[in-house]
Amino acid sequence: MPIKRRLALLCAVLCAGSAHAGIVNLTTPIGGANIYVIHDFTSYSSDVEGAIVAGGNVTLSNYAVNAKNKDAFGAKDIAVAAGGNVKLSNGSINNGLVYAGGTTSISSAPAVSSAASSPVDFKVLESYYKTLAKNLTELDPTGTVAPLWSGVKITGSGNGGVDVFNVSADMFATSSSWTLDKLTPGETLIFNISGKSGTFNNGGIGFGPLDGYNVLFNFYEATSLNVKGVIGSVLAPYATVSENWGVINGNVIVDTWASTVQVNANHYFTAVDVKGFNDGSKPVIDLPTPPSTGGGNLPVEAPGNVQTGDVPEPGSLALLLAGAVAAAALHRSRKRAASSARA
């Protein structure tokens, strides 16, 4: 292989592998909604303080939506978007429009205004979040989760920025407290949680210590989910939520919702740049392009809303490239010497 080609290949490999980082973006594809459900959303009491996006039907009774006026998709002003029917009996859908791919039925509740077109491609959304959950598990862990008395101890890297933890759902199932070590307030904590059944509730775990962090719980295998009193966002694209009562403070992405758990419009997950994350720019796993909002490109997160993870300075890359350049110079020198000798 010609030396110039070797150098080009080396540079391409090193540049692609040493400092790559991708954006973990939980909320932009759903326009900043409080909750996204791949299939049906059903509840007969309680509320979601922000907007609801569901690929199937939305069926509500004695229920309030978007009381905090955190509608989705910006100028589209969406409070509820459903691929199927929207039905509300008693309660209210506030501060925004309703899009239904099927019919809209409102009774014993204030009238709502309808959106003319869907703000999203629901099939693309499903693919996006299932792939996101999978790709997060490819991250190397930077911290540990271990039992401590009746609770758990979360130990970070001490570097701030972003810490990633791999843990079994069984670890949290009977815990009653969190103890934090080597973490920097405000940093991002990503928990990749294995197991078919995700629960935080058996021990009444307290989430207070997580209040000052950007937290994502990735239940990438769970088919059932029982989480209450949570501070942090929940990604569980294969899970059904059927347990009742409790509160989740953050974004929620699940397969099916049939629950009275309240979902509050705070502690939304802030998009973050994470070393080693495949956001689709590396062909390791095909991450679909985030879906169109229906009228153009996705809204771009403001720079202040994207955290930066720990991406090392490319000092080692520079040394390797310098060595490659030196090798190329030596190769050329030897080639000229050989030519002179033949002459």
C-alpha cells in the first residue's frame, strides 16, 4: 500500500476513534413532550403536567393534561398527539392543540382545538427510541453501583461531565436509599438497567439525592415497569406501566401506559454530548435520523441546553500522527538513497 494512502487511512481511523462523541437526545424527537408512549396511553385518574405523544389511542377520564403549559413541537403548540383516537371524559386538555389520527371525543370537559396534521411520524419515533436504548448500552461504564446497608451506593469517576453505570434491576428492587460518591452536582448520570422487570418500589427508595443531576434510567430490556417517586427521566421502550399511584419527575418513554402514576413536567433530560456514544454518525448500529416534526427539520437544541461529556484532548493522536509523518519522511529518504545508488 502506498505510504500516502497508509497515512490517510491511519489519520482517518485515529480521528474517527479517539475523540468521537455523540449527542444523547431524549426529547427533541417528541418535540419536548412530557411523555411518549409507543402504543396506547390510558388513565382514569391523575395528570401529566406537560404534553402527551402516543402512537396509538389516548383514553382519559378524570384527567388533566399540560396544566404547566409545556406544549410540544414549538409553534405547532401540541398538548396531545395520537396516532389513533383521543377520548377524554371529565378533566381537561390545556394550553395546546390536539392531533388525532382517528377520532376525537370530548365529554364533560372543555372543548379542544384540533391540529390539522400530525407533528411526527409515529413509526420512525418507535424505531428511534428502541435504537437509542440499545445504543446507550454500548457505552463503557465509568462508575459503579453497589449495595450499602438497605440502599445503594453510586460511585462515579470523579471527573464530572457524564458518568455511566451498568446495573441489574434487582439491585434497585429492594433498595430504600441512595448514597452518592465522586459525583459532581449538575453532571449527567446514565443508568443502563438490565432485567425484564424494572422496579424501584419494593423498598420505597428515596430519590432526593438525585435532584441536582441530569438523570436517565435506561430500562433497555424491561417489559414491565413499576417506578414511582422518581427524580429523573425514564426510557423503557418495551415496557408496559400498569402500577398505580406515585410520581415520576422527568420525561417518560414507554411502550404502553395503563396507570394513574402522575408525570410531572420537571427534570426533563438535557441533551448531552457523550464520549463513545453512537448517535448515527458511526455505522456500528444504525440509529435512524430523528423524525421530522412534520414541517421541516427538527428543532435544534440551543448550545446552552447541550451538556458536554468528557472527551479527552487528542494528545495521543498527535503523537501517533507525528510518528506516522516521521516514518513517511524516513521512507522517502531511503527511496532517494536507493535511487542514487542505482545511478
